[in-house]
Amino acid sequence: MHCPYCRHTDTRVLDSRVADDGGAIKRRRTCTECNKRFTTVEQIQLTVCKRSGASEPFSRDKAVAGVRKACKGRPVSEDDLARLGQAVEHALRASGGAEVSSHEVGLAVLEPLKALDKVAYLRFASVYKNFADVADFADEIAELMAADADCDLVKESESTKHS
């Protein structure tokens, strides 16, 4: 580690703390040459392995950009998209691996997007799951409606318990 002030290579760690929900470590350092202090952040690099076989660092912005297209014209704010990007990155990091496939990134997008906006979810799923015809849309809509009906039954059951 080079000192950002004098570029000396010998620095000493004074304090280390876990940051970013365990995804990073902040270290407070001091330079043995100029005695100035500075902070470094070490973060695990999450890598995406693409279908072509190429690897690239995970980009939350790139994941959100794909979702943004599906959300065009929908009542979804930039804050909503930022939270979705954070949820996707958190889910991928929680999987425990340093390398994930692009397929896993798509899967990690589907659930939070479904909760955010069902129409945007259908748009994204139609491309991600490679819908071939209208029947694929109908099947996905039927699954969404069945899940909504199950949620309504649970809510109704809970409200009658509390009455």
C-alpha cells in the first residue's frame, strides 16, 4: 500500500473494521515515513462470467440499466431502482461466491422486480426467460395471479384471527 501523501510503500494498520454489511473492510493506516494517516477500503470483487466465457466486474449500474428499460413508463422511481440494484448485489454477495454467472444476475433481478412492479417484471422476464409466444406470457401471468391470490388468502386469514 502506497501512502497517498508521500508514496512511501511502508504503512502500518492502526485499526480495521467491517463495513458495508461484511462486504468490505475499512482500515485506518499510518505512513511510517511521513506519519500521516489515511483510510483504505478493501472490498471483495464480485465477478460476472458472461455466456461468451468472458469475465467482468459486477456493475450495479449495468444491472439497473437493464431493469430501467423494463420500467419505462411505469411508476418506478430512480430511488426504487437504486434499492433494487442494492438488493441484487446483496443477494449475489450472499451467495458466497466471488464469481457469478450472468444467468444468476438475471435470477437475482427477478424477485425484487416482481415485488416492485409486476408489469416491469413481465417485460424483463419476457426477455430474460426468452418467451417464444403469447402462451409464455399467459403462463407467467397465471403464476403471478395465483401468487397474488395466495397472498390475499393469507392476509384475509390473518385479519380474521385478529378480529
